[in-house]
Amino acid sequence: MGTDVPPASRAPLRHAPPTESTVKELYATALTCGIPDCEEPLYRENPATGQRLLNSRIAHIHARSEGGPRWDPGMSKEDNRGFGNLILLCERHAFEIDATPDDYPADVLRAWKTAQVEARSRAQGLSLSDAEAAQAAAVSFSMDDLMERLSAVMPFTPRLRSRQQGLDLASRSCRARSVVRLRSTPADRVGAVLAWKAEHAGPVVTVPEGALRVLVAPMGAGKSEEAERWWSQGLTQAWADADIDIPLWLEAREITSTLVQAVREALGSDPVRTCRVVLDNLDAVSPRRADHLLADARTLVLTWPQVSVLATTRPGAGSVEDNERLPVPPWSPRRGLDLLRTVLGEKQPRFLDRHETQQLLTSPLQVHALANRLRAGGDIHVSTRELLTELAALILQREHPQASQDVWRALPRLAARILDQQGPIKASSFAQQHLIWELEETGLVVHDGGLLRFALPLFEQHFAAQALREGHTLLTSAAAPPSFPHWRYAIAFVVAAAPDEDAEAFMRTLARTNPAAASWVMDEIATAPGDRGRSPGTPPHEAATDGDGQEHVPEVARRLREATQRWLAGFESLASLLAPHDRGRLAPWAVQLGHDWLTIAQARPGVLDEDLVVWDGLASLPQPLTRFRDRTSFPAPFGRLACWERARSRLRPALADRMRQRTLPVPPASPLAAERAWFLARQIMAKGRFSQVGQHILLSDLQPELDVLMTQVANTAWASWQWSPGHKIDSDDVRWLSAHLSHVQGDSLTRPRPAADRMRPPPRYFWQAYSPELTRSITAGVLRDALTGYRDLVELNFPRFGAALGLYSIFPVRAEGVVAMPANESQPATVIYALLPDTSSAPHDQPVVDLSRSDEPDVPAGAFWANLRQDRSSAFRRPGVVHQEALLPYHERQATNLAYRWLAEDLHAVGWLERTVSYSD
């Protein structure tokens, strides 16, 4: 060893690998002594593997060396290359010498070599046997130490991990994925949500060994969560059985080669043992790439039959065979509500009792988006329209779909087509194939079975609103009776976002087209009941005058009268019953505006020459009024759509009064007309002694009594008669009955329902006089007449409302149910029924009623009832709603009461009744 070596090449002495005979000596030296100041020996291995470690170490040193071998001119070539001239170094010192050779001159290296030689001599003196060396090796280091050293110098492979490390890492990864899916959930609620999901987990999907299965569901349906549960089940099995491989979770977008190669790399070997593989988010790659990965999966499970693969994708991404498909059903609203409560940490918000908002609870994505909205705003009184609008925007922002202008222009047209058709449309009829592919790639549209639909129903309303704004669909078409139930939220979106003047124009169109649609939209976009605030364009509070001092009618009065006329025009023939008319037109108004209060008086015929006249001192006219029918004062309806709300509130009482009295017009042949005629005739003939009236009333007996009453009606402004408590008839009733008799066929009026058939012995309760079979028969007749009467009421009085009224929207209908006869006859029978669409009937066929009878007090179990949903929350009635009530067989107006009750519920739902009405006799 010399000192004439250039500084740049100063490094530890190097040599080719030693012979096998020197391995034991090398091990003894390394075991007993290291480089000075080194904390641990360089080599900790037994003689059987020492040669391999030494070879690896020397090769590593040679590969890292920047200079040639260091030679001592005073030594022979063989001595320079001999084993005795090699200095053993730990990793840290070897790196330091290579990095800073000037800090380690030759005399330092000679001193180290001398120390090593002396230590070697001492170690040789120990005369270790092979057994002693093996024992010392076992005490000095473990397999984990060996793996740690090997992993530092070898390329990484999962096989370098111990099984325990692999299981621990898989468990942490599982929890990490679950937490990441809850990234929008507040940190303080993540633990509670994870606990809820573990507690409410349903059955795990089944994937046989050697098989591929694919979870197919739209955006946000919980596909990855279902796959995670299957994967976790496999992890649990791997913890318990060492012959089962740790399951693999692979993201489709991260696989750059083949699926087989990705599995090999993840396992570190071929998948020869039982192994579960999840291939998540196939829809994140192109359809062609998804097909390739699915083909790889099929090859994988056929090649390695103990492997099972579960993939997840949205519909349309990849070609999935029918036997491979596993659908993910929507959540029940109850389950979604439980999760929402868990995320919020509070009870159910009150607004979620509506059907439309309950549909937001049918997928995890929508539940979490809804929770974010509620936590951000803290407002549980938000309207359904606001929720749908904001959730659609939130989800679109989260998904952030990338698409061409052609796609964004196609989405509103697609929404309009789907709403008009009331369901998915054929892809081939909508656009060319390349545009269909682009629509699928957004994730917003599902292409399945040749049909197109949106991934989430709220997208339909979101993009349909754009279709209205852009003119793809006319407002009159969307608000028409058959279309409105499907377009209603899109219309509400448009009106709510429109400037004040545009909103007024929209309301004029809506009221003329469909007063039910206009009323529902007005309520839906209201910020709070009765609170619309002042619009920026509030008209002057006082009437202006022209140059001659002639006072003009206040603009607010003109707007109010116009809104009233628009509402009435939508009611057609019913209009004259809701507001006073003069020669077929709304009666003229006298108005006075002062101090933000508006006074209106409806003039009698001949009082005013113009429709709207300013009348000074109108508010102070003494009662009773002679020139006006009535007079009302109220805060002037300034503000956005306030005139429309006030006009509706002025018409509501007259409608509610007609509904309460059950006197809306019906055709002469209607069952409701027959019930009303019998009820009035019986009042007139019995005069409080009803037992004297049998099953028939002869017209020859009734007409003289009716003529007397008609004489009094003709000679009085108003008359009424009451012969028994709770029953009163008035002038309108008498006039109606007199006109109706001209339509009666035959010489008598007949009681609408059969007489009792069990009068002997005299029953204790009225309903006991009717046998179970007669009770069932009467109940079926009541339901049939009520359905026919409801249809008559709608078509004659609300022709423009149409399908905006819930029950009418599913006509023609049939009634199915059961009449439950209680074992204890002290209680009346109960009818439980559902109203269902009847596709086999024509619109005006007599409704089919199918009622069975049960002698048990409870509803019998059966598939029919299991398939029906208890849901009265929808403003627009859906099939499957179950009704339960007692219909007493001796009541005379049962069909009338039932038909009016259904109609009252529908009118209340669209805002034309402030509250529903109860009916009884």
C-alpha cells in the first residue's frame, strides 16, 4: 500500500470475490470487529449465506467506485489483489470514504487495516467450530434484519414484506379508502359514519373462484362500497388462513400493462393461491380500454382458477356479459335517511317528508351531497326546488366532466326528450354513435340496452331547465296538463332564476296554460310562505296624475286585476263561480291606494263604466254598501309575483266554499249527481222524519214540495231551510234539484245504496244491520262511484289542470283491496285499498274495483300489500299508495265525500286550497 495514489481515486481497497475457503475467516473477522467508531458489524450472517452477501457487497462497491483499484507500489500484484488487502466497511463508512476521499489518507486506511488484521488474528484464536459460528449467528441477528439489509440493496418487490406487514398494510389501505370516500364528511363525523356503515351492511356479493363479476350501477350508487365489503371479507379470510393470498385492490386507470401483469407485480409472484381481486372504476378509462381489462380478467380467472375478480363500472363502460353483471339496487329512502342523520348528527329535517326530496336519499352520493348542503347552510326549511338546483350543481362540480360543445348542447335536448317521453329514449333515434360515446364518457348519461337516460334523475330537471331557456321546448308545451308533472321542477328553476319582468311573463303563460302548474310553481319558488319582499322595480305607491289633474289607476291595481283575469281564464266555466261577473266579464273594480294599502270594491252591474276606476274615499264608505258587492283592504302587493299570490288568495275562499258544500257542477249522469239529488229530495220529503222515507221517492210526490220552495226562492234574494240538525239546503240547492229532475229517467228517485239485510233482531249498531257480503258489495260500489265522480269533477271544473292533479294523473285506474270485518262487531268494517293504473281500460270506462273480504280484524298478509308503499307525501300521486278507512254502509253521500276528499288533497297540493277539507254526514 503506497501514498502515491491520486486523491480522486482514494477509496477502500477492493478485490475480486474471495474463494470459498476464506468465507469462515471473513465471517469471524466481521463478527468480532468492525471499522472503528462503527456501531454495528457489516455482515451478520452464517457461513452458509456469507458468500452470497460478500459477493453482493463487493459487487456493490465496485459498481459505485469512480476510480480504479488502489495499488501499493511496494507490494506485488498478487499481494495487492489478495484477500488480506481488503478493508471491510459498513455502509455508512463506505459511502463517506467514496464521497470525501481527501478525509481518509493512506495512513488512516493502513491503521484500519492493521486493526482488522489484529482482530482477525484474535478471532482465529477463538477456534470457532461450525456449530459455534451458527449459534453465534442465530443470537446476533434475525430474518427481519436480513430482509431489511436485502431490501436496501435490491429492487423492491412485495415479497420483501413479511405476511404480517402485508396484512397490516392491507388493513390500513382499506380504512384509508373508506375515509377518502368520506372526504366531504366533517372530520368529527367520519368515525360515526364508518360505524354506521359497518352496522348497516347488507349481504356481501358472491363471486365464485375462477369467475369474473361486474357491479354495474349509475353514478354514486355505492359500487365501490359494495366491492370494498367483498374485498374486506377476503382480507378477513387471509388473516385467518395463511394459504389465502392477501386480496388486491386495483384502480383501472392505474393499470398500464395487462391485468395479469399488474396482479403479478402486486403479489410478487404468480397467483397460485386463493386470491380476490377488485378492479375498480372501469368507467374511468375509455370503453376500448375497459373491454381490454375485462378480457384480461376473463383470461386471468381461467388461467388461475383460484382467483376471483370483481369489477365496478357505470352502465355502458365495457362489454359486460349478462352472467357477469351484478346490479346495485337503489337505497331505500329509510336507509338514506339513517345515513343522513348520522352525517349531520341530528334528527330528520322536516322538509324530507316530501316524495321528491326522499328520492335524494336513494344513493350514497346524493345523501352526502345533501348533508353538505345542509351543514353549509344550516337551513332545514330549504325548498325541494332549491335542493335539486344546488345538488345538481354540486355534483357536476365534483364530477367535473370534460366534454365538447356538441355534448353540452346535446344534454338539454336529451333531457327534454326524456321528460316528454316520460322515460329513457332510444339512442339510435337521438344522435349518431360518436356523440352517444361522448355522452357516455361524461358519466352523466347512461347508455344501457340501447336506451339513454341520465345517471341521476335530478340531472333531467337541471338540463331540462336549460332546454326551456334555450328554446328547445316551449313553456306552453312543458306546462300542458300531461307534461307538467314531469317538467315541474325544470319550470320552477327557470321562473326562479328569471328577472322580475320575465317571471311575470312566464306566470301569464303558465296561468293561461295550466292554473295548477302556475300555482304550484309560485309556491315552490317562494322564499318563505307569504314573504316575497319588494322587488327592485316596485311601482310608485301613489297614483300619478296627468297634466289635467286626472288621476291614473295605480299600476299595482292593474297588475292585480290582470293576474286575477289570467287565473279565471284558466278555470274556464268555473270562473263565474269564483268571482262576480257582469255580462261574461269580471265585474268592474273601484280601487284606492294610500299608505301602501290597497282597497278594492267589486261593483254591482251598471255602477262603473270601466273595468278599473280610482274611487276617492272608497275605504271610508259606510256599511252596508249599495253600489258594491264587497270591499276589501290589504297591503298593496308590491314585489316579485306578489300580485299573482294576492289574486289567488282572493279566489281561494270561493273555491273552498264550493268544495266544503260539495256543490261543484257535475254531469247529470254522474253518480255524484244521483247522491246529491237523493240527499236533497230526502231532506225535503222527510222534513226531519227520515224513517218515513223508504228506498224510493216518487217524482209526483216530490214536485209539489219543490214548487213551493221554488216560489220562495224566486221571491227572495236568498233562502235556506233546515229540518234536522247538521243538514241545511239553500236557494242554490233548490234551483239545482229543480233543474236536475228534468234529466231523471223514470218516475222516481232511488236510494243510491241497497237497504240493510239483517234487521231482525234489531241491531245495536247501524252497521250490524248489513251482512259482511253486503258491506263488501256496498263498499265496492262506493269506490267505483267515487272514482267516476272524481273524474267528472276534474273534467268539468278543472279541464286545464288535468294531470297536474295527482289522482287524475294516473287515470284510468282500478281499485284493489280488502274489506276487513272485525271479529268484534262493536266496530265497523275497514276497507284497505290502493288505486293503481289500469292499462286495460279506456279513459272513460267504468273503473274496475276488486275487493276481497276478510273476517279477521287485521289486514291479511300477502305479496300485494308487500309491494305497496305507504307514501302520502308526493304532491303528484304515484301508484301504490295504500288507503285505509271506515266506509259506513248506511251513509248516503259516501262516494261524494270520498271523491271530494281526493280532489281537496290534489287542490291543496297545487296551492289552490290552503288546507284540505274533511267530509262527513
